[in-house]
Amino acid sequence: MKIIVTGGAGFIGSNFIFHMLKKYPDYKIICLDKLTYAGNLSTLKSVMDNTNFRFVKADICDREAVYKLFEEEKPDIVVNFAAESHVDRSIENPEVFLQTNILGTQVLMDAGRKFGITRYHQVSTDEVYGDLPLDRPDLFFTEETPIHTSSPYSASKASADLLVLAYHRTYGLPVTISRCSNNYGPYHFPEKLIPLMIANALNDKPLPVYGKGENVRDWLYVEDHCKAIDLIILKGKVGEIYNIGGHNEMKNIDIVKLICKELNKPESLITYVADRKGHDMRYAIDPTKIHNELGWLPETKFADGIKLTIKWYLENKDWWEDIISGEYQNYYMKMYGNR
Ligand code: NAD
Ligand code: TYD
């Protein structure tokens, strides 16, 4: 079995590569990644010498490079993680989101059609459903919930999903889509809530909470997401969408307070800053379908997962200190300087 994993130098893609190489030692995994600001080769250093692993630096929008790789490797499966993934950046500059997230998806699917694959899997997000009100805890996103996007990021991911379904119906491309809730865990880029708060707290820097910190996200340990995708690509039904989430809703402010507590840092570091434009209030996944059809259940409880994550950031300071010492400083000033 040969699998092309795009975006494998990023957060979830790298964790997926580690999971697959460990669980299926006879599979060949080819990582295709452009190495944008969010992709780090150092993340993949533990697998670089594995003879069943190959890294190729390329842009999923580069048709020639993508076709060349498909011709060389003749993959069975493509799992597309490659994306611009940060909502705040999409608000500042939507264009690259439309290019990578929509047109890049099209190039990969065209390659799948041209060279023949048994599965194209699109890694999507619960953000395509928009948000839920805080005063209706009985409501959850199911696979039938209409698409209703808020940010340029979620609109680009939803557009890609529609294109994936169109390629299935029109050309018969064997596709699946997964829509997961917020992930956390090792190798999470420190521009996102949990790693940003851990890094800032360790450096005794202010912890910038948007608005009142009342927004709710449904957090899932990254390894549980990877296990779900593994099940979907090998056992999921072609043409289907699967929601992934672990019923673990938390307010942002409670997460930040928990991180302070775990790191023994004062809550006085918490600083309320101007809210995100169009900020989604609540995400909450109903994972009944993937549970009933594929037997998936989350294995890591948040109380354990957050401890594992904090431990990882403490033990891998080189990884994130290197990131936040470079171009990230300009990003941070631009996003948080006058907030
Ligand atoms: P990430 O930003 O950490 O990683 C993205 C990776 O894609 C990076 O390695 C980057 O170099 C690569 N990339 C970006 N543009 C590319 C291009 N044009 N060509 C090739 N490679 C390119 O993202 P992540 O958090 O790991 O998310 C992975 C996927 O999962 C995304 O599609 C995202 O929408 C989805 N998702 C993320 C979450 C989450 O909580 N992080 C939740 C649900 C779904
Ligand atoms: P984020 O990690 O960017 O994920 P997403 O927006 O895709 O859910 O943000 C998670 C939540 O945390 C979201 O409600 C915005 C909030 N947030 C802050 O309050 N402060 C921050 O510095 C960041 C990055 C996020």
C-alpha cells in the first residue's frame, strides 16, 4: 500500500505519518509538503531515515510537480492535509487560502483521476458548519447540518468539500471527507490557542484571550483524529462524510486558566484583547456516524491529553523556540501589537 500524505510537515499530518508508519510497517508513506511557515522538516526528523518514508517538497497547486510525483509513485491512497489552516491569517489575507485549500485540492483530485487511485481523502473541518449558539447545548453538528461558513478559512474548506463531492458524482472519484473538531497535541504550531498559551505562559508573557473568552471549542487529542482517518481510509464508505469529535466542549477562558494551573503561572497573565472578526461562538460535533459505522471512539480524555501536551512542549522547547524566534515575531506584532 502506498499513501501520499500532503501537508505532512504540519501538525496533524506529521502525527498521522507517525501513526501510520508505526501501525503499518509495510506501507510506504510519501509526504508532499510545500514547507510554508507552518511546515517544519525538523518535525519529521525521526522518520526521515525510514526506508518506507519519502519526503518531497512541492506545492499542491503545482500541477506539473504533483503529476510527476503520482507518475513516479503510483499511490493507492491520497490523504490531503495540506492547507492554510489559521482563521486569523485568513482574515488578514484570504487569497492564499483560496489557492491552496480549493485549487490545490482540485490539482490533487485531477492527479487521482489521471493516474488512478483507490481513495482520495479530504481532511476537512467542523468549521464548515458555522457555529452554534451558546444557549442551545442540545444542538450538535451532524453530517446533515447545512454548510454555513463564517471566515475565509472555513469558506475555503467548505468550497473544497463541495468540489470533492462533485468529483465523486461527476467523475466517480472514490472520495471520503472527514470533518473534525479542534485538535491539540505535539507539534501544534504556536499561533493556535493551546500552544500559544503554553509558550507565552512559559515565557511569562501576556495570554491574549479574544473577547470574553466565552467561545466554546470541542477539543480532540490529535492521535484520536489520526486513528479516525486511518479507519475512514481503510474501512469508510466511498462518497461519505464522517464527523469526528469527542464531546469535549470547553470555553477558551477555562482552557487558558487550566494551562496557568498546570504550569504554576498566575492568572494575572491573562489579558482580554479585541475579539476576532466574525468569531464563531460554539463548535460541537455529533460523532454518532463514525462510532456506529466504524467503531471509532476517542481514547484520550482532555484531562490526560492536556498534561501530555504540556509535557511535550516542556520537553521539546527547541522545536517551538526555534519557530517563535524567527518570522513569527513579525506575525505576533502584527496580530497582537495593537489589540
Ligand atoms: P498546519 O497549518 O499545522 O499544517 C499545514 C501543512 O500544510 C504545513 O506543513 C504546510 O507546509 C503545508 N502546506 C500549506 N500549503 C501547502 C501547499 N500549497 N502545498 C503543499 N503543502 C502545503 O495545519 P494542521 O492544523 O495540521 O491541519 C491539517 C488539516 O486539518 C488542514 O486541512 C485543516 O483544515 C484540517 N483541520 C485542522 C484542525 C485543527 O484543529 N488543527 C481541525 C480540523 C481540521
Ligand atoms: P484557534 O486555535 O485559532 O482555532 P479555531 O479558531 O480554528 O477554533 O482558536 C481557538 C479559540 O481560541 C478561538 O475561539 C479563538 C481563541 N483564541 C484566543 O482567544 N486567543 C488567541 O491568541 C488565539 C490564537 C485564539
